[in-house]
Amino acid sequence: MRTLKIAFAVAVALVVIESAALAVVVTDKRTTDAKLRGSEQRADMVTALIAVSSKFQEELSVLDQATSEGAARLAGQDLNGSLARTVVNDTLASSEYAIDVLTCDRSGKVLAIGPEPWRWMSGTTLNANDPVVLLMDDNRPIVSGLFLTLEGFWAVTVAYPVVDSNGVVSGAISTLFRPDHMMENISRSLNGMSAMVQQSDGVILYDPDTTQVGKDVFTDPMFEDYPQVRTISSMMVGNTSGSGQYDFAGSGGTVTKLIHWTTVSALEARWSVAVHMAAA
């Protein structure tokens, strides 16, 4: 009988050991599968980021180049003449994202402008704080920060000074566009992910949540309860590329998101372009 008890005890011990070993195998497999899903998710995000940031950079460069070429063509010319109107139309045609193109004199008086719905502005004077007027002081081209137009939408302008026949700045040419419309269109192909664009000062140029556009991540109350969002934004300001994760409000409560970003640029403007998605 004693021998049977010992044999039974040994058998039970073996079953316990085998069960524990099986549990470890199952747990390890789940951990491995989770890590694999996470790796695949991040790889997909990097691929998506390359695609959207490259296209965004391309479109931004087109606007910059077209405006620069317009300024060169207008050097020493009448900024309200037939050539100016031709240059305005050509610059508009260079990009589907150009909302309006205008020339103005050194005082900020609008001269030639297109397309047709904006021609009512001809003869008016730009606000003293308008980025186009401000560039006259520095006499150098700019890609402005995001600003709210009189029409009520957020926009950015690319502007170049124009010189007269003596090489003195006589005015400027400016192209207005909406970064949110640009990225909204570019990011349509993203599957299970979203894109966002942030200025180097923390102001959001684009997010699918349109209530965030124009908000400063570091100061706006919308982000007060989400310090991780502010930490990520700070990392984006200080690093040209990177990745991380953060918690933010979702439709069903707080959601943990993964984010990867890189940097695009035009003139002195530096913008962080990112893709983010819910963590697997």
C-alpha cells in the first residue's frame, strides 16, 4: 500500500509539473504573439509615415517653388500688370492646394489676386500683422505659422519679397493654403491609423479631430488632463523623428496610442508629421 501511495504521489507531481510547464508555454506564446503584433504594427506605422510625410513634403515644396519662381518672374515688373495676373494664375495652377495667390506693394495693398472669388480684395490693404506685411521688414521669404483668416479658417501662407529694377523690395507675392486640407487628402489611404501635423511651437496644423486644429498642445485646456500628450509633443519639438505612446480621450474612454513622427520643412518652417493608432 505504501508503494502505491508513493507511486500516486509521484504521478500527481508529474501532472502538476507538466501542467505548469504547459502554462508557461501558453503564456510565452501569448507574450510572443503580442510582441509580434506590436512589431508588425510599428512596422506598418513606419511604412505609412514614410508615405504620408513624403507626399506632404512634396506638396509643400511645390507651393514654395511656385511662389519663389513667381517672385523671380516679377522682379522689376509692375505688380498690378498683365504679367502679374499671369504669374498669379500660373502659381495657382501649380498646386491643387493653393487657395489664393496675390501680389501686394510694400504697404500691403493688394494688387493682383486670384482666383475670381477673391478678387474683391484687390485694392484693400492687408492687416499690419499679416505675415506677408511682416516679411517686408526682414526682406526674406517666409512660410508663416498657422493663422485664422478673416474668412474663419486656419491657413498658412508662403510669401516671397519681390524687388524692383534697382534690387529694392517693392512688394511681395503670396500663396495661401490649408495644411489641414492637404493632409486630410494625403492621409485618406491610411488603414486603421490617423495622421497629424504639429508646428515647432506645439500648435496643431492637422488632426482628424478638427477641434484640435489651431490649438497649442502646451497651453490649451483640452490637453490639461493628458500630460503624456504634452510630453510627446515636447519630444516632437526637440527631435526630428521618433516614436512613443500616450493616453488620450477616445470614444469609449481613455485610449493608449502609439505614435511615430518625422519632420518636413520649407524655408525656416519645421513641422512634425506623425501617424498614430490605438495600441494592439
